[in-house]
Amino acid sequence: MYMTNLFVLVSIFLLFVVNNCVCVDEEDFSEELVLSDLGNGYSYFGFNFVFTRQVNDFNFVIKATSSHKHFNLFPRSISDLAARFRVSEFHLTLSQGYWNHAAWGYASQPQPQGAELWAWLGSHGSESDKVESNWREFVSAVSGMFCASVNAMATGAVATSPAWSYRPEGLSQRGREPRTLRLAQIVNQGVCTENLTPWSRLLPCKKQAGIGQLLNAVKLHDSAYNSVQVHFKPTHRGLALRLAFTAVIDRRIAQLGKADWSVHSLLSRAVSLPCSLATGQTGSRLLVLKRTAPDPDQSAVQPEPLQSYNLANGLKLLDYNLTKMLDDEAKDSVDVKFNFPWTWVPVERLQSPPVVAQKYQIGTGSEMGGVVVAISNRHPSQAINVIILEIVPWQLRMLFHTLELTLGDNLAHKANKVHYQQSVDRVRPAKLELLVTVPPRTSLRVSYRFTKQLVRWNEFPPDANHGLYLPPTVVSFVAPSDSSLRLPVLPQTVLSIAELTANRNATTPEPIFVRLYTEALLVNAPKPDFSMPYNVLCLVCTVLAIGSGFMHNVACKLASVSNPNPADKDATLMGRLKKMLTPWRRQ
Amino acid sequence: MTGKIETTIKVFLSYHRFVGILLIVGAIGYMVMLSDPQFNNRCYISEKALSPGVVEEQFNQVNFINDYYADVQKMYTVKNLESGKFQKWLEEEMQKIGLDAYTQNFTFSYPLILGEKKLQGINAVGISRAYRAARTEALVLMTPLRAADSGAASHERRTDGSVALMLALAKFFRRQTHWAKDTIFLFTEMETVGLQAWLYAHHGESSLLKPSISVSDPPHRSGSIQAAVALEFAGVSGWQRARLHVEGVNGVLPNLDLVNTVVRIAGKHGVRLELHGSDRQPALLLRSLLYQASGSPASLHGLFLPFDIPAVGLSGEGRAASSSSSATRTAGAVVEAIWRSLNNLQERFHQSFFFYALPAIDRYVSIGDYTPPLGVVLLALALAAIDSLVVGFGDGDASTKPKSAGGGVVGPVARLCVMAGCFGLLALVAPAYFIRTAAAFRIDPGAGMLIGLLAVQAMAAAFPLMFPNMIVACHPGALRLAACLSLGLSLGAVSLVNFGLAFLSALPLAPVCLLAAGPDRLPAVLRFGIGAVALAAASPIGLLLGGCYAAGGARSLVSAWTCAEYGALQGYVEGQLLGSFTYRLNCLMLLPCWLLAWCQLFARAWPRPAAPAAAAAAAEETSTESEEPAKDK
């Protein structure tokens, strides 16, 4: 009896100890695929995999290493990354193609061509000195983690910290802690399966079950636009991570313009197994986003959704709960079919979003160049404040005095606020931020010129003749609530559509913060002749220098053995002092 | 020892005219030799990424071409083109295909020739976005819009074939997934004007075209243009034989890799490509140089080259041999293959040659091989210059006399050079007035301009007669030095910009300049007569007329005159609208150089006078005085 009691006690004690050590934070995972017909034969696929993790002591997560914590769903590598380099929020995107916002509307997370990484790094107290090194190491770690060669972002010559265009999306831990922003873009970074593979390994069900089954790299990368994204931010409860993949497929190319399309017809995959780990608030869902106004999306969707919601801004959401559908109806797989014969509508005749931006290059020759950013406010009555961020690599020396803002037809315009930082060669890029009010039904033209520098020969990339990339202009604004935002715009403040549907009150239109990216530009930079004769000259000169250098030494220099002692004597402090004083010595 | 060397050099230099002529003949011989396959090289692809002809072309949609061709036949009339209906139709067709298409209006006014009239034109443009790329790079496929109602004289030059082909290719390209660069399908009206308007507007520099062309901003754009191909085909199956155009404005050539890619792909598909309509060896090289020298683009593609965009032109030659579907398919497959190759490009065209001459379509002469002949000609001029320096500027026998009758040596020659330059400026500026005056007399601009230029030339020729003192004051040796040096330097400078122009103008001008003084043994009158005829023939106007006469097969003087009218006007107008240098160089460099040579003729004919007796005596006195101390020393 006594022994039994003791055993029970010990067991309870053990249980207590174990429970205390493997203190599992509450974790949550849900997944969704948003489908939408963007018109003109473009189909939108938005994969969202949302992880949340409740943390009681927030400071603990950010500051201390989480080595003794247990993780079930939340990718530990991401959490470790954030903790190790004091990153409170980061957004990594690798995209290919151009998000054609004039035709497709604003994306919920629009991304520029190439790679973009922006992060808020903790910079209070002793950490303020370590921001640079933290950023550098963080970039290297991210680079390795997602097999992307973005190491160049680590250098100050690429990274900047804009003042207004980027704000933290997550809650700042304990509200007021100082944080520093680092933003870097690399335009010519491609996206491939080698990025998608490490990314998909972070998913709890991998590509084996649930939405992940649809991640067919061959089909998804063969698209007009695709983007691999990692969004990590703190929330009021703890941490939130969203792994997203966006693709826009042109059916004219993918299936030669056939009117009918379905998930299976475009991706050659279907969901046959529910991801049982998707136990979050919204589980595992397939959502179809339809436009109801002003030009309704008339495609007929099959099968009938289990539920549908009317959202703000003339959007309707059809909800297919995958877990339920696969369980209840005992189907082999779930597929959603669209049927709507479409004709091509030119971009000009489409109901356009309120603000459209375009960037292009002006000028000829390899000495000077110029850039025009045309931003048009198409709203019938409302003036819109836009923030324009322009980052110019130091190789192209931006001439601030040539900055011109014109409104409509040759009307000089002034920015409300200007933030400008001149570039420093090899140290930092030029940064220009403008806050401008664009009146309704007018277009703003921002133009400036730059000189193209001939850089040092060892600073040219291997493909020097390809040219230099000018990163896209970032235009941020709050879109008026009554404007018709084309699909698939979603408030960026919510984590995912899942969260939006959870909050049913979102049917009243509300102003939406939009950040959009223009085209990147390829600038033909001046370069020396890297041709064969040039190389031969360099090589021959080097060989001659090496060869003749040692011959010269042998021929002209006399080797002699010197007595080390006097040198030693002179080398000591007293010796040198004595030597200095010698001239003063009385003979 | 040094004395011996000095004498040898002096003796050698005293034969400089003979040596010079030998050198020039040698240069011509060398150039002719270069056209022989033994002395030039076979073209090779330097940029391996291009790998032309490696892909298996997928274009098989002959029905696309035939359908569009049927539509184009119906729509493509002068009336539809002028009203812009055809361009609108093109825009709609391209939009149906799924391209970002637009039409672009431009107005062209050129008061000098058109008067108050303003011409309206419309370009149609469609941008096919590369499926997986981000609008950073683009390629241009273009054709001019030239409608001709059947039976019209220009019926041969119509481009219905290339319009239909481009639409078919647009439809085909739009469905392909493997493009890395956007394709801009460009249909331009009014020849160079429309293309110029689009090019400047695309580069955001349309203000530079004012006031002659005003153009609207394009609503859609693409990235930096990597290459361009201009097509001009009548009918859809005339692809058995085609003509390749390379020379651009100012004789700028596209990268040899691009030319070579097109040639190889055409070869693969059994399309016979020709260059300048000839394949006889020395003639073809000469024609290449002539095209280059003219400074006017060989086809519309030439307008891309000043923008640093490599471009070639392809045009249909003769009539279609057959209208079989295989010939039609070939047309599509050739362009597709070129496009696949160009899409492979990782960097801008930078390997291979930018400076070359083509003695045959698949052979090239590199810059290292073709510049020596010009160098040899310049050497002949340099020898003459050195000789006049060595002989010195003394007077006759008393070569040590420091001062001569006319004051300094440099002054009179410099004055003459400035006057010669003024004639050049006159020839450059005056045509506008000639043409306006001609318009007042209802003479057409070309004739007015040519007559005016002849007048300027005649004035220049009469210049020594009008101001004999200026000639007489010059020391013949110094004049020769100035003439040879200015010609040599001008040719050297021009050769960097336009080798053809420098070489071809060196051939008549250099010997004339060397021999202007004429061989000593002939009687003075004969010497002067021969010199005058040779110099008149080598004058810029003389060359233009002579060239036109020769080009017309030396048959009709009237046609030579009309051709020269057209040539002069074209040179002038292209200089203003396309930025071609040829007319300007002819005026500001070659005419003054010619005038200096011409003056040399008179300086020789009029020996320096034994100036008025008193002055001469005074001069003698001073000279003897000044000579004495020298002797003492």
C-alpha cells in the first residue's frame, strides 16, 4: 500500500516535471487555397498556409533561444531564425513575372519581380550596434534556408530603410520597443523548384495531403506570375507565420483558351486526402473568390459551395470545406470547375483599379538615362495621397535636381513631403520617398535623370553586358472604400481570407491599404570591352609582371647578410631615443 | 652618317608623288583582294547562347497566315490606310489575339518641302508579353505599312505579306510559353517618319523630334529593346529568295552575330539570302561600302541602330515562285527560329564584330583587315605633307629667306582655309533657301537644291579667280601642306564614324590632291587643263553626278540628273530628320578640302609674282641685311 502510494506520488511528480519541461505552447495550423478568375483567361491560385503559436512570455521568444521549447506544427527553424537574429517581423518573397495590377487588380500581397526581403530588427539597448551584423547573418541564413542566392542583400549597397513606405504589419512586442527596418530587393533572382522544395518542407502535411497536394511545381512555375512567400510577424497572442504561394496561369497558354477550367485541368492534381493536422480555426479549405460588382464574374462554379459569404468591395466568397467534403461525401477527390466562355477585353476597357502605376525608362546612350513613373488616379471624385519609394543603385547616380513632378498636362506639382538620401558609391543606394496628393482623374508623372557610372573592372557582374536592374517603384496608398477594387484584393492587415471569413462583419466596405510595385527596369550600363583581346591583354600583362618581377629581383637586387644586433639595439625604445639625441651630444 | 640618311630621305621624298600613287593603287588592289575568299573569313557565331537553328520550329499554322492574308487583301487599301481604318483593324485583331495593342497618332510637318501641309499618320503596335518574364526586355518585329492599289507603280513594294505573317506570328507566339522577352509587333506608316516617331516616343524623347514630328505617348510599354527585325514582303510565299539589309543610318552596322544568325537560319530553311542584289565578289564589297558611305539606312531597320539596338532588315525579292503551303510555312518558321535564337540571349549583343565589311553573305572582313588600305592612302598624303615641310617655305632658290613677299607663311594659308570652311558652311546652310526660292519659281525642291549646290560649287571654283591675291600670297608648299593635312585628318576622322564614306571619298580626292600641282614636264596649259578636269570630277557635286551617271549604266544624262537631284535632296533631308552625317561631312570636310586642292592648282599656275619693283627691292634690302649677321655667325 505504502509502495503503491509512493509510486503514485512519484508518477505524479514525474508527470509534473515532464509537463513542466515540455511545456507545449498552443499551436494552430490552417490552410486554404483561393481560386479566382481574373478575366481575360487568367486564373489565380493563392495558397495560404497559416501557422500561429501562442506565447505567454513574448519577450522570451524574441530574446532567448527557444532551444528547450517543443514545436509541433510551427516550423522551428523560422522561430529560431527570428530569435537568433532579433528579428521581430520579416517578409521574404521570391517572385517571377509581373503582377499586372492594371488588369488583375491589386493582389493581397503584391510582390516585385525577383527577391524581396524586409525585416524589422530589434534595436534597443545593446542590440542597436548589432543591427548590421544581425541583418547580414539573417540574410545569409534565409538565403541558405530557401536555396536562394540573395546574399548580396546583406551589403549596405543594396539594403535600405525607407521611412514611410513600409510599416510593421504585426504588433510590436510590448508596443514601444525600437525597431529598425531593412529592405532589400534583387530583381534578377529567379524562382524555381529548388526554392519551392525547402519551402514546402515547412508544411506539416508536406505535399502529401490537403492543399499541399496541389503544389505541382511544373505547372505552377509555368505561369505568368508566381511567387513563393514567407511572412512572419508577431500577433497579440504570439507568433504568426504565413507561407504563401501565388500563381497566375494564362489559360490561353495552359489549355489553349478552352472555356472550362478546373483545379485539376490546370494543375493536374486534386486533393484526395485531407490534412488532418489542419486543426486551426478554419481548417483546410478551398475558397473561390468572385466579383459581384461592378462587372460581375459570370463564371459558373461547380460543385455548389457548402457556404458562401458576401464580402466588402463587391466580392463574394464561396467556401468549400475540404475536410468535410472528403469525409462526408466519401469522394475520391475534390475538384472545382469553372465554366465561362470569355473574350479578351483590352486593359483600357477593363474596370480599372483606382490607382495604376507604370514605370519606364527614357533617354538613349550610355552616359545619361532617365526614369518616368506615371501614377494615375482614376477615382472620379477623391484625391488620393500616395507614397512613392524609389531606390536607385549607386551605379546609377541619381540627379536630384532633375526630379520633376507634373500633373496632367504640363502642370508642375509639388510633393507634400520629400525624403531623399543621396547614394554613396559602394556604400548605399539612393533613396527617394515622396508623399504626393494626386487629384481625381489625373495622372502624376514623376521623372528624374541619372548618370551611368563606369564602375571598377572588378565590380562588374559576370554578365556585365546584360545591364543593371533598377528596382521597381513602390507606390503605397489607402484605396478609397467605395472604389471598385478588382480581384483578388484583400485587406493586408488580416492574416488570410480565413480570418476574414471568421469575422463576418467585414461586409461593410472599408478603406484598404495597398502597396503596389511597378515594373523593374533593365538599364544598359556602360562597360569596358570585356572581349577576348582585352582578356588576353590582361592575362599577358599579368604573366609578364609575374615572370619579369622575379627576374628583376634576381637580376637587380643584391642579397646580403646583415648583422641583426645593431638593428635590435636601434629597435628598442632606449636605442631609438639615444639615436634621436645623438646630434645633440657634445663631442 | 646623318647627312647620308637625310639625303636618302630627301631623295625618297622627292618621289613622293610617284610613291603616293603607287600606294593608292596598292590600296585599291588590297581592297579588291579582300573580297577574294582567300583573304577573308567565314562568319562564325561568337555568342554561343544564340545557337541558331538548333530548335525544332513548331510553327505549322499555315492557315493562320492564309486567313490573315485573305483579310489583309480585303482591308489593305490606300483609302483604309489614310483614314486609319486599317490600323484600327490591326489593333482590334491584335487585341483579339491577346496582345496589349494600341494605335499611335503622329503628325509630320516639314515646311521646306511640304509647305503648310501637315501629314497625319497612324502606327499600330501590339505587345506580346513574354509569359514567364517581367517586361524587362523586348524584341521588335516590324513592317512598314505601304498599301498600293493593284496596278500602281509601287505595287511591288507593298507589304501585305509581312503584315499577314506578323499577325499570324503574333497569334502563334502568344500561345507559346518559352519566350524570355516581350515581342513588340510594330506596324508603322509613312516609312521612316512613323518609325522615327514610335522610336522616340518609346524612349521618351519625342520632344527631340519637334517641330517636324509630334507624336502621342504610347499607353503600353515594354522593357529595353534587345534586337529588331524589319520585314518587307509582298505576298506570303515569296521566301525562296530574300534580301538582307544591314547598313543603318551613318553606315552603322548591326552586330555580326545577329546577321549571321539570320543567314544561318535562312540557310537551314533553304531561303536564298542576297546582299545588295549581287553576289559577284568585288562588286558586292564595293556596294557594301557604297551603302555605308551614303549614310542612309538600307531599310527601315537602320533607324534602330542609332538607338544601340542591333537590327537587320529582310525584304522579299522578286515575285513568289510558288504559293505552296510549304513556302508559307517556311516564312513563319524562319521568323520563329530567329526569335527562338534571340530569346536565348542572356546579355545584349556584345561578342563578335560591330565593324566589318561583308564581301559575301556568309563571309566577313574584320576591321583589322580593311582599315590598312585607308591607312595606306593616308600615308601617301602624309608623305606629301612631310615633303613640303622638308623642302621648307622659303622662296624659290633662296630657301633660307625667313620672310617672303606676302607676309608670313601661316597667315595667308590660314585665311584660305577659313574661306574654304565658309564655302562648306554655305553649302550646309543654303539648301533651305534654294528650296524656298525654287518653290517660288515652281521648280521642284530637288532640282532647286541641285542647281543651288552647283552654284555654290561654281562659286567655290571661281573663288581663286575672284580673289587671286589670296592665292598668290600663299606659299605653294604651305598650301600643299595645308591641303594634304586637312584632307588626311578629315578622312582619318570620318573613317572612325563611317569607313565606307572615308575610303570612297579618299579614292578620288587623295590622288587629285597629290597631283593638283601636276607633273612638272607637261606644258603649263595642258597641266592646268588636266588638273582642272580631274579636280572638277573629284568635287563632291562632280562625284554625285558621276556616280549617278555610272549607277544608271552610263546611258542617260537626264536620268543621271534626276538621280543626283534625288540624292542631294535625300542626303539633306536625312541629315535633318534621321541625323545622318553624310551631307554635313560632305559640306564641312570634303568641300573645303577640295577647295584647298583646287587653289593649289592656281597657286601652281600663277607663280608668285616678282612683287611690285619697289616693294621687291625693299624686301631684298631687308633680306640681305638680315642675312648678313647670319652669315657672320
